[in-house]
Amino acid sequence: MNEAPNAENPVLTGFSRDELSSLLAPLLPPYKARQVFAWIARGAGSFEEMSSLGKRERQELTRRFSLRCTRETARLADRDGTVKLRLALRDGAEIEAVLLSGGPGRGTACLSTQAGCPLGCVFCKTGALGFLRNLGAAEMVEQLLRLREAGEGREPDRIVIMGMGEPLLNLEELRRALAVIMDGEGLGISRRRITVSTSGLVRGIRELADRGPLPRLALSLTSAREELRKGLMPGAEPLAQVKEALARYQEQSGQRLTLEAVLLGGINTGAEEAAAFGRFARGLDTVVNLIPWNPVEGLSFRGRALREPSAGEIQSFVRLLEGEGLKVTRRFRRGRGVGGACGQLGSLP
Ligand code: SAH
Ligand code: SF4
């Protein structure tokens, strides 16, 4: 269902099982509140569908609560199977979420955590939009529910928090959303199948390391040379501190870290750059994920228009990194046809 029938009612999609149980305590015994939680995770769009509840209970819930606070305003499907959704929020803000095809019947959901982003990376469309506001947990969980509806039988079994916004600037709500997503009686997606991508906010990484949960972590390194990085990512924090925070995260989570680098033609694909990558990664267990820049019109750096890296630049950079002893993967460019690829989120074509 696409409508949000009771637009002003509290929405239930962002509450953990325990929270829901307390919230619904005046109306339902705990075991029924648990059923509501499971129904929501299964994608129920109305309380009427919740056939394990009594008629009165369903009516009362319908009167007082809502099951959606987002509305789908556009859906675009790429030939490669990628589906991009544009969702309007109750206050009119708009966000995007993307489903990438996985194996047969599977998909990876790419979720947004903010409407816009305050960090202003020069290569990113979301950054160019500026910052509107943080999303609530329900707005994050609903992206996943709506992607599943739109996926035509493809079950999202992996989550990447790589849509619009910087997740570590919205950590409390992200944590709440992950609690719902990871719950075995809810969506049941384990932390190993969830990746949070960050521009590298030291406080946030430390907090996540100390308080959990411990999803996979990806750092958008982009450049391991301080000055260039700061130029490309004005919100970037000192690399030594970022590395220290990553080491702590790795110690706590026991998982390999991903270092992401969006490759900008003529800017960050040289030998010096690769050497700096090598130095940064030393002592950490990492894999480098290269993302050839997805074109966004109008973006420039130091007075020159950004361009995609050539095939030759990519190849030579891969070799240079491997020469540094690094493991390298290259991200497949899915979703370009619908502007749903990395860094292209922000508006419909
Ligand atoms: N704010 C977080 C998560 C969202 S951005 C972060 O920066 O990590 C997710 C990824 O998309 C980042 O690695 C970012 O470097 C990359 N990205 C941004 N714009 C891009 C573009 N135009 N082409 C390719 N990748 C881009
Ligand atoms: Fe924000 Fe990430 Fe885009 Fe930078 S790359 S502007 S941190 S969304």
C-alpha cells in the first residue's frame, strides 16, 4: 500500500520489539505486540492485514497509529535490475533508496540516513544539495520495506548504508533502525550483511566501536594524502585520528575494513596516491574498493570539471595498489541508467 492513511498518527515502523511492546501495552498484551512487530517486518501496509489480531484491536490500531510515513513518488528501473525509489516524507522532504540485484531472488538495499548531507564532498551529488535534516529510524526502515515491495520477489538480504547523507552524524536513529533490521523476529539481517559507509568521523567510529552494533565498516578514504583529501572532502578529519579509530573498530568487530575510493580522472589515481594508500592501510586488515566516479553534471575541483577515470588510469591504479600489497576490488557500476549509482543520488534524471 502506498498511502499513509492517518498522516498525523505515530508511525510504528521504527520501533524495536521492546519499544513496541511498551507503546502498545494499553491496547495489546505483549505477545500480540510481538505479532504486530513481525507483521510490520513482513511488510504489512495496513492493520487490517494483521489477521492474528482481533477485529476490535485492528480497528483501534488503525485509529491511533500508522504503518507508513513515506510515500513513493517515483520508481525507476534500470536494465541491469537496479530499482531506484524516490520517497516523500511527511514534511515534504525527499530521499532516495536503491535496490541492487544480488543472486537469484536476492538484492542489496542501499539506504539513506539524511535528506541531503552537510559534508559537501566536491564529487558527490548529495553533497551539492546541502543538508536538510536527519532521518528518523522509521524513515530508514521504510526504505527497506518499500524496496522489498518494489523488488518483485527479490528479497533484500544485504544492506549498505551508502545512500544520501553521513550515517555517523545520525547515529542514534541509525542504531534504532538497525535494531529493527537485525532483529530475528523482524527482518533478521545479521550485522555481517550490513555495511555502514562513512566519510570518517572519528567520534562516530569510536562510539560505534564502543557501543555497537558492529556492522561492517567502510571508510570513504578517497585520498590518503591529507591535503588532497581535505580539498575533496571538506568535512574530512585528520587521517591519523581516523586510522586510530578504525584500528579500535577492527579490534572490537573482528572484521575486515573496506577502504573506498571514488576515482577521479587525473586527480587521485597516481603513484604517490597509491603509496599513501599503502601507508594508511599498514597495520589494518583492509580491502580497497575502487569506485570509478559516476558523472554528476556541474561538479568541479580547483576550477576544473571533474571527469571519469579512463580505463587505463583505473588499471594502472589497481596495479600500483596491488604493488603496495593491498587487496583491491572494483565496484560494478550498477544503476547508472537511473542515476542510482553511488553519489548520483539527489534528483531524478
Ligand atoms: N556519507 C557516506 C555514505 C554515503 S556516500 C560516505 O561518504 O561514505 C557513499 C559512497 O559514494 C562514498 O564512498 C562516496 O565516496 C561515494 N561517492 C560519492 N559521490 C560519488 C560519485 N559521483 N561517483 C562515485 N562514487 C561516489
Ligand atoms: Fe556526504 Fe558521503 Fe556525499 Fe560526502 S560522499 S557529501 S559524506 S554523502
